[in-house]
Amino acid sequence: MSDENVKRAHLLGLGLDNKDGHKRITQAEEFSIVGGSQETHDKMTETVVKTFEDMKKNGKSLKNVEPQELSDLLEKNTPQ
């Protein structure tokens, strides 16, 4: 199978509230979290990690999860 026939997916989280000058990047195979204050970056990372855990429990991956289901999981796993 050629590369052009392979479905790829990657989730990108972008934090825009960084005022301390630190560059924060967290990467995994299927997601990247970039920027944000320490608090925002940590919350985004926690949200995405828990979301991927839930998808795995449900036998899903980023490649085959429906957009609405992904949105619902992200909302459910966002710390308050």
C-alpha cells in the first residue's frame, strides 16, 4: 500500500495564553500540545490523554472516531 492511501490523523492543541516566555510542547504519536501557560498546557494535556484513553477503551482511534464523538469526549474530559 502506498503512503497516499494511508489515512493519517493528528490532534493539535494550541494554547494562546502564555505570558511567561516559556515554550511548552508535549508530543505523542497522535497529538501535539503547543504553548499556553503552565496551567493551560497541563489542562490540555490531561484532557487529550484522558480522551485517548477513553477512545482506546471503546476500540476507537483518532483515525476512526466520528468528529462529534471526539468533541463529546474532549468536553467530558476537560478539567473544570
